[in-house]
Amino acid sequence: MEQNVLLAGSFSPVSNNPTSPEYKAQEYLIGLFHTHPTLYGCGNATRNPGASQKDIDSAAVREFGLPGFVYDYVSFVDTHLPINANAKIYKYGAPGRFPNTY
């Protein structure tokens, strides 16, 4: 099960019209961040680390050009990978919107 953190509280872009009911002054969606869990105890499940195809194809990334970040393990993920294995932040989505370092 993935846990998602939604920055700015909405997947929809912030309206440029301050009279719009959705507009909130000084609130901007700047990117997406979430984690991928371990598969420990999940039968024979496996997956590659990093952004999944579902992450890459998400509407917020594809349609709004937002950068995405996922915290995931650095090695192939299977049911034997310990929960405290090495992990890192992977970038995906709009390549021109990433800072040089983070």
C-alpha cells in the first residue's frame, strides 16, 4: 500500500483567478512526493525500485508538468528485502522542473 503526501491539498492546478472559489492566496502545488513500501511478508511479490509506470503516467505529472519524487529502495524489491534496506529519492516527471540538487 502506498502512502501519498499531497502538497497544497489538491491535484488540480491553482487557479490564476483570485475570485475563483478554489483559489487560495500563496498556495501552490509544486510537486508530488510518495513512498513505495517493502514487500516483506507479501508472498512471492517483486518489483523494480523507483518510479512505477503508474507514477510516471499520473495525470498530475503528465498533464500539469509537475515533478514527482518517490522514496524507494535502491535494490530489486522482493519479499526477502529487509525493511531497513538502503533507500533513496528517485525523480520522475517533468525533467526541466527539477533543481540540480535536493
